[in-house]
Amino acid sequence: MPTELAAPLSLQHLGGGAVVSGICWPHQATVGHIAVASGRVAGYFPAERGDDAIVDCVLVAAGKYRNGAARRWCRTHQTYWGVKADLAALADSGEQRCARHLEKMGYALHPPVIDLAACARVSLAGAPDGAITLTRVAAGATAPIATRCAAVALRTSATHALFPGTDIVQINITPPALLAYSAVRAAGLQLGCVCCARCGHPHLDLGSFAQKPHRRHYCGHCGSDSTHSPAPMISSPLHALSIKFDGLLTIM
């Protein structure tokens, strides 16, 4: 989920609670939003980490349906808004919310933020229980520091962005993103990283979309469905980062 600042994401508890840093993710998504692009998301986060968060929708314009009706994309729950059922719900509640607005989401508060420019080596590996094993060696040091976490943010304080042609300096790695990447590698399927033709954000395939290479890709950032890769593949920004930072970053 979504800032270009050091904090992964400001999560604001509903009801006027505290604002804390955190990362959250939908359980059922088939595409993902891995680049940090907005500063704050409101929701209910009952513990330090869990799979039961209720998070507000973040809706952005996403073109039109085939019938000409305006379409919006929910960056939070990774689904479109604007069909007749959505309009009826809006008329009834007075709130513009996607059909998945009550679905519980995974989250982690106070996740580690790793500056790749300050490290000699960083490795990430998924654990059987869904946790992420993070091992890093600071620049100029030799001793590794190992940590288990529910999610982790990778960023760079260097002048260049993580992805060419963007201003993205941070991505949030969640268990579903790491699981999908590891599974594709283990299966020997074609991996790549395609960027959205509309907004330029790197695309993340999850769920069923991470099980079979394909050419048409739906953007988790803007909802565009018009991006096609040159050949069938499964897209993951983690693949692009592992190539960009070869020798420094290892993702397993």
C-alpha cells in the first residue's frame, strides 16, 4: 500500500485515534499496489499486526465502462467502482465505497524501513508462517542483523528513483507480494516487470494472475487495464529490484 517519505504509510485509526506508520494489504487481490504513493490511510487496526483491519476506500478515476459509465478504482481494496449496485449503495448510504469496503485486510504497524543506499547487503525470505525474514548488513559493517517482521519497506536515499521514469523511492513488501514472487520463481514461470502504460507504476500480479503468464495487465495504482507486455509473463516489481540491485539485494 501507499509515501515518498521515510514512514511506510500513516495509518489513522477511525474515531480520532493515533496516526502511526504501517503497511496494509488486501487478502483476495489479484493485482497489487506496491509503490508508496499517498501519505495517509484511515482504518481500524486493533493490534500491532493482524489480518482483521477495516480500511477506508481510496477511489481514483479509472476511465469508463464499455457502456460509457464513469469508472473508479479503489487502491485500498483493488477493485472497480461504478456499476449499478455501487450507485445504489451510494444513494442509500451517501458514501462512495467499493463493494469490498468491509473486507478485512492484513496489516503491520511500525514495520522496518530499510534504506538500500545505506546497506552492503539485504536479503528477504518468506517463512512458512507467513512472516518475512529480513537480514541486512550495514555499509561498512560485516555482521548481519536478522529480523522477523510481518512486512518491510525498502527505500533509497540516493538521488535516483527505484524505477526508471518514476519518482518512486519506496516500495512496501507484503507477505502476498513475496509469496507470489517466490512461487513463480520456484515454478520456473516467466517473470518480468511491466509498468503501467497510463501512470507508469510497476505492476504486481497476485493470486490467480501470478499462476499463469499473460500479456494484459491491470494496474493496482490507477486501475488501467490497457497495458500489454511484449510476451506473456508474470509481473513483479521485486523481479526488477533484484536485477537493479544485483549483489546487494537478494529476494527468496
